[in-house]
Amino acid sequence: LTSPLWSRDQGIFLVSTDGSEAPRRVTRRGHRPQFGKNSDRVFLQRTRTEPEADHRELFSVDLEGNDERLHVTSDWATEYSISGNGRWLAFIERFHVYVLPLVSTGDVVHLSPDQKALPMLRATEEAGQWIHFGSKSDTLHWTLGDRFYSLPISMEALSDPKDTARPQASATHIGMEIPHDQPTGMIALRNARVLSMTSPLVQEHQTILIEGNRIIAMGETDSLEIPEETHTMDLEGRMVMPGLIDTHAHGQQAHQGITPQQNWVDYARLAFGVTTVHDPSNETESIFAASELTKAGRITAPRTFSTGRILYGAAGHYKAEIDSLEDASFHLRRMAAVGAFSVKSYNQPRRDQRQQIIRAARDLNMLVMPEGGATLMHNLTMIVDGHTGIEHTVPTEMIYGDVLDLWRQVSVGYTPTLSVAYGGLGGENYWYEMDDLWRHERIMSFIPPQKVIPRARRRSKAPIEDYNHIRQARITKKLIDQGGLVQAGGHGQLNGICTHWELWSFVQGGMTPMEALRSGTLHGALYLGMEQDLGTLEPGKLADLIVFEQSANPTLDIRDSERIEYVMANGRIFDAKTMHQLGNHPAKRSGFYWETNPLGARVLMADPAGCAGCRH
């Protein structure tokens, strides 16, 4: 998200609070610095990750960066916090918060939830994060979603084997409500050719009237009355359709805990007409922060939804251990608390574990998107057990009538992410080979050059029959033909354009352009349960839409889907080539780091002819 240019003086710095001394580096090692009882040493954390453990360590150095001492290790802890008086240590493991005395014996203490060497208290009933101690060191604090928890700490509570002295944590609601962003005023898009997705027909000579962030009227341009003071745009016959919905859209939303005020990932998506994204695997803390900032109008981005961090079934500090329905409910409750309405069931190895997640999700009214995992037997049981959908391709070249008959009987969607199709070369490789992406002006305007040029200019080449994503795309056509639900998921491979790669790949597999466009719009809304607000152009729906270039018609040539003139997101209309806002609230976007820093200047070769980036 940020410039690849770094200072030479990275590390942990000591800064005087009164500004009397210049900051000086203490050490290059570690992160999350904190003082203990005295201010003569700095405590830091680091990991020594191996396949069987993360080995998170708590160590300290003096203020010159010397005399390193290792105090605590843990296989799977994610965070340590020391009380100000140096008496207590809190840590998080498997999403629970624990507290115990911090002893200085000269030996390294190895921590785990079941250690018996020291008295220890599990502080949380539900999950917790952001642990820290109060100013008097006698209270431990943590948060979960919009709840701030406080727990008095004493040796009596830690030492009581029967928990009779266990204190109760108090919870304070720290959430707030602010209005959802919507622009003021009205916009009329006149003389449009409307592809509403409510029917396969294109309606000619239409006007779309938007007030705030919703469509309030649609009709014949000659007959629809436009109120005074409405900002009017004559589209001169340009085609309009709903904004694209990418239901498998990975993309970074923060860097080292900081959410960018202008994230190129989001601008790239919008510039290519993607107005809603669902990310089935992202950092919990950053993705929901970005989602709320978008809703509040503090940042410009598509509507952003996510599962947050995956419910991982393999080894790792974020493993979600599930051996009962209560375990599954615990994990879904903690995700719902931070803003998730869906979870990613990721490689839980046993079928009963996956079933427990589904049952808990039904109790909590949540969706379950499982990781396909390139295992056909898992895919088939996921279909039978009623997951919301299958993410990623089934790992076979083709499926036949038996699987189709099975799939037909359930409402389980399919997001194949053909760019990373299993079993052979995926669509991403194909489109890198077919198009000169470094010549694509819109890509180079919104994606950092170091993300594009190395792979785009020196890409691999293969015979077309080696591209397995085309065979995989034929499966999506079979599902569509029997009334199944197939959605577009670009996997964040090259944000913005990768959603179009998915549509183009659908057509390679036999879908009509119209079927592909419906998969990228209405089907995504149905999959996410948002069809009341998104997916079609109708009065009452949210004003998320695409205006194509005048000669573009993606219903005839699916490659025209990227030829976008304007994009409207939440009622705000942008020039898709520059992402400057137009309409009632005109505003120019700021420059990205590679535009404002000469060392990060973009590279653009000769202007492309025809479709942007196409080779001729």
C-alpha cells in the first residue's frame, strides 16, 4: 500500500517527551516496544516461525540496544503486554486472553494455555484483543468489537484452584453511531441505453434519476420529469449497467495498523467499475475498519464486506480449534462482534467440524464460504452440507451428470476464481500473456508500477490448450444452464482488471456475454443476500452503476466490459479514467505515491491501439 522506498534508519527509537533530545535508535530488532517497571530497559516481541510453531518471544534490551535478555516464549501466542509495575504479564493465544505473574528467575518461561508452572487466569469468556493494563497495574483491559472489558487482577484470583475468588470482567459499550454517507442533491443520467439485469433486453432512450445514494426513478427520457436544480448528464446513448460485485476480492486495507486515506486498491477497483467487494480472507482489524470508514464517507472505496480472518483448520497462531458446536459458536460470535456477517471455513480437516460451523452460522444468521482446498471430496460434502457456496474451482478438469444432479438440488453458489484455477495454468497467466498490461493506461494509473511491470513485461508463454481455466470455465456454463448461481471473484490478483478477467474467462468457457455480466452483478448480490439493494438497476436500489464508453457494448463483446467512462458508487459519480469526482460534489483525487515521488514514477510505453493493453 505504501512506497517501497524506506529509510535506512529503521528500528525502535527512543523519543524524549519534552523534545529536549533528538530521537535515537535503540535497536533494529523486535516490535511492539514497551517499558516495564523501570525505564532502563525496553521489552520487545519477535517471532522465529517454523512449520510446527511461531515461537513468539518476549525479550528486552537496555537503552543502548545491548544486554539482550529472553524472558518468555510461546508456540502460538499472538501478543504480550506487561503491567506498568512489572508484576503481571498478559498474553493472547487461540483468541483468549490470559494473565499471570511476570517472574524474573533467570530462566526463560514457556507459556501455553495449559501451563502449570505459574498461577494463571484465563480472563476472557469470549475472545479478546488489544490487551493492556490500567495505570495502577491492577486492572487488565481488552476489547472485542464495540465492547471494552476490564478485569481486576490479584494474586488471590490467580491462585484459587476452585475459582471462588475469580473476579468478573465488566464490559463498557464504546461503539458509536454516525450517519451513513450519502451525497446531497439529485443527478439525472439522460439518453442512456440501460442494461438493468432485470431482463436481458437493453432499454433505449432511458433516464435514471438518483437522489442521494438511491435510484428514485427510471423511464423514457422524453417522458420522465426532471426536478429543477438536478445535475444532468447527457450520456448520448452510452450503455449503463449495475456496478460489478466481486465476491472473492482480496486486497490489503492497512499497513502496520494504518488505514490509508487514499488506498490504490480501492481506487483501482472503482476505476474498473467494481462497486461492491466481499473479501473472504483478510486481516480482521483492518478490513472492518476500512469498511466502516467507507460507510462513513471518510475514504473512497467500493462497498466493502468481509469474513475477516479465516477460521483456519491447520497449524498457525490463528488456528480456529473446533471440536464441538460450542467451539464453532465461539468463533462465529467473535467474528460477528467485529462486523462479520460471513465466515471463511478454511481447510477444517474433518467433515463434522465443517458441519458444526454451518450449524453455528444458521443459529447466528451468518453465511459460510468454505475454502475449496483442491479436494473434490471436500467440495462434494460442502455442497451436500449446505454451505453458502464453493470458493475456488473444483480440482477436476470436468464434472459430469452425477455431480451436476447433486448440485442442482441445493442452493449452493460457485465462485470459481478462474484466475487461480486449480489443476493447471490459470486465467491470470493467460491474460498476462495475451495483453501488454504495462501499456494499459488505466492499470498504470491506479496500480503501483512495481506491482505490474516485473510480471507483465516478462511473462510466461504457453499453448492455449495448456490453459486449464478454460476447461474449468466450461463447468460454470453447465451450472448456469441448470439454473445455478455462479459469481465473479477476481481473487485480488490485479485489483480492478482481475474482475473483468473472470467475466472474460466465463465467456471462454461458453457463457454468453449476458450470462457473464449477470454473474458479475445480480448473482453476486443474490449470493451475499443483498439483492434488495444491489445487483440490478431499479427504483429503490442503491445507486451503484457503470457508464460505458460510447462505442462499448459488453453484451456483444465481453472485452468491452472494461471500457468504462464513468462509475457511480453510493450515488457519487466519478470519471473512471482519473477518479476525479463529478456531479454535485466535484473534487479531484490526490496523487498516489508513485505519481508524486519522481523515484516512483510510472512507466508507460507507446499508446495502445484498440482495447487498452491488447496486443495486435
